[in-house]
Amino acid sequence: MSRLRSLKVFSVVIPLLLTMVAITPAVKAAPAVFAHPGVLNSAASLDFIRTKVNAGAQPWKSAYDSMMASKYGSLTRAPKPRAVVECGPTSNPNNGCTDEREDAIAAYTMSLAWYITRDTRYAQKAVAIFDAWSGTITSHTNSNARLQTGWAGATWPRAAEIIRYSYTGWSASSIGKFSTMLRTVYLPTLLPGAVSMNGNWELVMMEAAIGISVFLEDKTSYDKAMTKFLGRVPAFIYLTSDGSLPKVAPGSGLSGRTAIVNYWQGQGTFMNGLTQETCRDFTHTGYGLASISDVAETSRIQGTDLYSTDVGERLRQALGLHSQYQLGTAMPSNLCGGTKSGSLGPVTEVGFNALHTRLGIAMANTQKLTEQRRPAGSDNLFVAWETLTHAENPN
């Protein structure tokens, strides 16, 4: 190779390599030092809502009151742990599935109540729920085992991060047992993902794995989960810049228009913000959007802002598209045959707050839907109390 040709090659390759070095680790790598509490809620964001609730400000006070009036806010709640949680299709059989998910949400509820009120009874109840499950559960089984692991696994570290870093009464031995549960019962199931399933499965599984990795300060698992998450988001939300067909998740093996259209629920016309599950129903679509928002929020706390990347643009477009039709606009015939199925759950607050409140992006339909539905409650799976935690929260 001539010297001139070599210089030309290096002039292209070296800047490309430098770009890869500069950009890829910043998106995928775990932080040098984990921030705590750092799963969905930061210390600053928790302080914000504590101040608002204690001042009686709206919508936070009504959101807090609604949370505490729910079945998750009772100090008399008795956890119902199982050694083996068996979850079949649509949780049939349901051997501990609802109990596990709802106990995790109850622990999260108690952690928020503790942080806001500083009433130690709530922290003690959260720890009692942690102890009950960490001293009992050994596995998840049956066809929905991975999804169940994702749903419960997404909620446990949110609660545990708040308690561990604001309450001194959680003993080291108890924390150790809880950590072992997350490391041995949850992570091995979560990290391989679920590439062949509908997108909401893998998205919530990666949400859970990322949250657990923060709690465990496990950089290797964080990196693995974030890499899989960043590969799945473009395969879940379509942008016209993707081309004539949606992207596919790495390792899916999908190729060709027919296979991809079938995977996208038979939808052959693609538009900004369409998701892989839109024409299945808005409910499962909402699960995926919730996990994308939650991971982006955790990533932001840990030092990487995904909202200002392709992830944020896809989320913005998807929230806008689905909010429009959730509000009652008639769906065109080229979208799901003109028929909307299901309903978005209480899933818009986190993404809307990040994109609109913090970044100043106008999102008229998402704003209308979000404000109309306040205070957002829980889907009883893994989404809970987003108006309380994220409405107009600048932190």
C-alpha cells in the first residue's frame, strides 16, 4: 500500500475508531461510581416530592393520598412469599405470581411513604417484605417465568435503593440475603433476554436487570443488560428514518418483509412512533413504553442521558402517536385496520416529564392524556405512582 493511500485510509479509519471509542462506552458502559438511590428515583427527585407532599402541593399531595389509600399502603399487609413462583400463560396457573408482584409494589409503596413521612413503620414494613421473600423464593417456573421475573425484578430494586440509602435500620445481614436473592434468583433468568418474544418481555427484563445491577453495583451485568436494551428499543419503536421496514433485535433471526410484518402483528404500513405491539393492543404497548422510560430515567441518574439520543426520539414519537388515539382520535384504516384495542396504562408520566419538563419539547397529546389521568396509579404489575414520583419533577 502506498504511503498516500495509507494516509487516506487512516484519515477515515482513525476518526471512525475515535468516534466509536468516544460514543459507544458513553452509551453502554456502567458508571465509574454508581449513584444511590439510583433506580428510577434519585435523592434529588425524592427530596422534591417530599417537599411538595408535605407542603400540600398538587398534584403530588393527591397522588400521595391515592397511593396510601390503595391496598399497597396498609401497614397491616402480610407478605405471601413462595419458594417456587409458577406462572403460566396469562398467569394461569397463578401460584404466587400476583403475590410476588404485589408484595414488591407494596415494598415500593412503603419505601416512598417512609421517605416522605420519615415514619419508621413504613421502612420496617418494607424490610419485612424484603426479608419474607429473600428468605423463601428459589425460582420462577412455567411459560411466563421470564416475564414474571422481569415484572417483580423491576420493582424490587426501586424499593430497596430508597430504603438502603435513607434508612439506617436495614441490617447488613438482611441486605446480604436480599442481594443474594436478586443475584441468584433473578439475574440469571433476566440477562439472557427473550429475543423471540414480543418486545415488552425483553424490555421489562432489561429494566429489571439494570435496576438490580445498580443495587448490586454489578457493572458487568449493567453493561450486558444495557447493550441488549439498546438493541431492542429500535426493534420496538419504528421511525421513518429506519427505512421501509423496522429494525430487528440482534439475534432475532428475523429477515424479509413477510416475517417482519407478521412479527409486527400483521401491520405492513409503518409510521413514526408505531410499536411492534401497537396492533396487538395498547396495553402491551404501554408496558414496553414504561420500561423504555424507566431505563432511560435510571440511566440518566447514573450519568448517561438517553433521552437526548435516538431512544428519546423514539419514545417521544411513540408517546405522541398512542396518546392521540387514546384520547379518542379515530384511527386511520392503514393503522391496525382502523381499530384500537386495549388501553395505555398509567405509563406516560416518566417519559413526558423527561422530554417535556426537562428538555422543553412540546408534546400536546401526551401532555393532555397525562394531565387528564392524574394521579396515575398502578397497573398492579410493575408500574406504580408515577404522578407522585415524576410529575413536573426537574431532578
